[in-house]
Amino acid sequence: MSSLSSSPLAMPAPSLPKKLSRPALVLIILGALALISIALFMTLGAKGSWSFVLSFRGKKLLSLVLVAYAISVSTVLFQTVTNNRILTPSIMGFDALYVLIKTAIVFFLGVGALISIDSQIQFLVEVLVMVGASSLLFRWLFLGEERSLHLLVLVGIVFGILFRSLGNFMQRMLDPGAFNVLQDTLFASFSTTDPAILAISCVVVAAVSLVGLRLIHTYDVLSLGRSQAINLGVEYKRTVAIILVLVAILVSISTALVGPVTFFGLLVATLAHSLVGNSKHRYVLPAAILLAIICLVGGQTLLERVFAFDTALSIIIEFLGGIVFIFLVMRKSAR
Amino acid sequence: MLILASLITLAMAVVSLFVGVSDVSLASLFAGGMDSRAVEVLFISRIPRTMALMLAGGSMAIAGLVMQMIVRNRFVEPSTTGTMESAGLGFLLVTLFAPGWPLIAKMAVSALFALGGTALFLRILRAVPLRDVLLVPLIGIMLAGVIGAVTYFVAYRANLVASLLAWEMGDFSGVLRGRYELLWIGLVSAVLAYIVADRMTLAGMGKDFATNLGINHRAVVSLGLSIVAVVSAVVLVTVGMIPFLGLIVPNVVSLMVGDNMRRSVPWVAVGGAGIVLACDITGRLIRFPYEIPISVVMGVVGSVVFLYLLLRTQKRVAA
């Protein structure tokens, strides 16, 4: 336990009085920006009946906000329990895992399963399988021996490629009719979200948030690292296992709603950490959520209404995210 | 040993001649005479395809080996350094702006982009002071992602996404006589790599060491990078991307015969040709009469082997 006396504990002490106002200020500004982008999204360029526009766009907005919430919370929590700022669930190939599971269901049970079973039950089954599979992967990677961060990231990326190729492989083995049906369900986009799934996603996200809130006092401690957290009285393995399950559920929901977005979580979490200026989850979590809402809702408004591109948002996110990632990795190793 | 491996590869090449939807067998070849359908299929489709498989496999594996020597890292190859993606971007741009150019000119532009992409990668690496073995492929894969996003964006604006995805996917089913001959350039590059193999090995020991031994380090590195760029562009333009091929073959060979490039080049070439043949035949047979593209089969095989290599080094370091 000699490592306890080393630097991490000494971190949050200096210059408190000045910094105390900064996170609050940041949160207020972000909140205002998020409200503005939501208002713009709902009203800009609207023609005709307001009741139709509002309910039509309201559904889109709800799914955007849900996705923003799910991605930002899952990324921040994942980074906390794995104790790093680079790895995110989607870089680990989690959304590819979801696609793989969905393909495997069609592959082994046939298209009939996809059509005949109620979409809500189907969604719940997929989430369950996803939680099981990802918990296994997490346990193996994070709760076993200590591994170097670079190895984890690289292994995660290669796992992502493996899941993607396996999914692709299974899709090729399906007959073309089944493949078409599957492709329809995999290519979810903001405009064609199934209201039933949207409703059940809201319920699940609310439940996850409740469990997450009960654990909120452990987040800051967990981010100090494994030995410190254990030393400070956190039941490490159990808490981490629970949080990883929450992360897996959130990732399944966001992937089910919009499909894979590799770098979005990384972008948002990194920005949130650097804007807030400290690593208290009280500030970082809401900041990340607000940022995600601003990026998705605001970005979508900008692209749809101002530039008239429609689906290019994910490409831009991918581009920026990749650059941020290279930068982060380089800075990390320069230190 | 090497002879045995070559024989196995040759045997697979012969098998490859006789696998496919259209019936080509020794009996049907002899029955119909010289202008029967079977003979026609053999010469127009099967022989070109088999040649293309061996040429692409061998030269990509060698490109990977050269890259690993130059960067001095086991986990790099054209698809983990942004080289392939840059070649793709170059090809897309030249197709957009000069659709009338002959294929070889497009290939040349694509090779130039590949060279540029690799240079960018090396430039970024130089900015990283403390080099972890695993950091290098990590940066490379991300750079590949960024360049890929740019390519995708251009294709998206030009309404070419579907064709971009189609020609970037490694697939040998479209190889016919007259459409694969560029791959012979890959063979020339491979022979060149063999000729300069000793100098490459020395250059792989580091700049100071190599200069001390009388090697023009800069020239050797430039030559190596050009070989890699040309091979990547040629393979990309004719058959598409074959992920991880250049990574797993040299690594497995180096586990078997060590790191002397003069000795490993023939092994790598034969191994690359062999594994590509095996994957392609598998893809042709597993869902007969349909085909599974080689990039999908290689994606599964390659990532599993890559994972094994990664976790294996980790154990050795930990022990």
C-alpha cells in the first residue's frame, strides 16, 4: 500500500475558491446553449400546422436527446471505471457487438423471429444478450490482471474489427431476403425511430439513471484508481461490475436508436473534462450530457436547415473524433 | 521447409482453378477440345483469378514486411498506417476529376497519395517522443480512420458512396483476363524488395547504426516507402483492400525463421499467396454458389491472429 502516498490524492486541493465558480458557470452557459439549440431545432424553417410540426419534430428531438444522454453518460462512466480518458465503449467495438448480436439472432433463429416477435420484447432480449456478452468481455479485460492502456485500446479496436467482420460474414451467409429485412432494422436513423422502441428506451434509461444516481458518491472515488478506491472503502469489483452493466445497457440503447457512432462519446467526454477543469462527476456528467445535446441537436439543425446535408453529421464527428484521439494519445505519451 | 510450403501453395492454386459455379474439371477440359466453354472459362476467369490471388497476396505481405522494417514496429502494415486509405482517397479524387485517364495513370496518382499518407504517418510518429510498441499501430489506425472519413465525405458529396464501398471491399470475383495485369507491378516491387533485402535489414536496425555501416539510410527508406505505396495502390485499384494480410504473414514468418529479411522474403511471399488463396477458396466454397468477399474472410481471420499476437507479446512482457 505504499503507492497510496503518491500523487493522485494530492490532486484536487489547490486554488479552490477561484475554480468553484468556473464549473457552475460552464454548466449555466452549456445549459443555455442546449436550450437554444433545442428551440431552433423545433422551430427553424417550420411551415404549416404547428401541432404537426411540433409532434413530428418532438419525436425526433426525443430520440436525439436520448442518444446524447446515453452516449455521454456511458462514455464518462466507462472512462471512470477503466481509469483512462482515451478508451470509450464504442472504440472498444461495443456498437459492433450489438450489430453482431442482432445479426446472430437472424442467423440462428431466422427472419421469422425478427418479424413475428414483438419489437419491444425483441429489443429487451437483445439488450440482455448484449449485457451478458459485454460483461464477460469487460471482466476479462479489466477485472483480471493489470494491462497497459495501449494494449487495452488496441485490443479493443481489433475486437471491434473482429465483431464487424463476423457480423458482415454472417450477413453474407443469410439469404438475400433475410438480409434485406435485417438491413432495414440495422439502419436506424433519427427520422424513422419506432415509437414503441422510443418509449421503452425512455423507461430503460430512466431505470438506469436511478441505479446510477444511487452510486453517484462512488464515481469520484473510483476515478482515483483501483487501489485507492478499495482503500477508501468502495466495494470495488461489485460496484465496477454494476456500472459496466449500466454502460452496456446505455450503449445498446444508443446503437439501437441511431446505429454506430464511434467517436462521439470521446469528443463529448474530452470536451467536458477540459471545459469543467476538474474531474468531479457532479460537474462533468451534466456538462457532457449538455455538450452531447448541443452537438447532436445543434449540429443536426445546422446541417439539415442551414447546409441541407442530411446524414453527414456522423462523418464529421468521425473526422473530428479521430483527430482528437490522435492528439490525446500523443499528449498522453509525451507526458 | 520452404519447398514444402511452396508445394502446398501451388496445390491450392491448382484447386483454385477448379472451384467455381461453372463446371471446369479435367474431364470437361479434355472432352470439349480447345474452344469448349470449360477452356474458355479457365483462360478468361480461373487462371487470371488464381494469378491475381497469388500476386496480390505475395506482394501485400511483402509490403507489410518492408513497412515493419522501416517503421521498426511489428504491428504496422499498409492498412494500419493510413497508406491504404490514402491510396483510396487518391483513386477517388482522380476518378472524380479525371475519369478519362487510363487505369495506370489513376494507379500512379493513387500511389502518390499512398506515399503522402505514409509520410504523414511517419511525420506524426516523429512528433511522439516516447514510443510505445503498441502506440504506433494505434496512431496509424486512427489516422486511417480520419483519412477514411475524408474519403467518405468526398464520396458522399459526389453521390459515390455505394461505388466507393464496392471497390474498396477486397474481392476477387471480378477478376478477368485484361483486368488484373497491373498486379505484375506488384511482383516487380517484390523482386526489388528481395534485391535490397540486406540493406533493408540494416536500415531496420536504426538510422545511426545503418549509417555507420555505410548504408544511405534515407535512400533505402525512400525506396522501401515507394515499394509499399506502389504495391498498396496496385492492389487497391485492382482488387480492393485486404485487411491485416501484411501484418499477420510477416509476424508468423518471423516467429518461424527470424528477422533476416533476405531469408524471410521468400517465406513471406509464399505465405501471403497461400493464405490469400486459402481464404478465397473458403469464401467461394462456404456458401456455394454465392461468394463471400475475401476482405470479409480476411477480416475475421486477420483480427483473430492479430489479437493472438497482441496478447501473446503482453504475456511475454509480463513474464
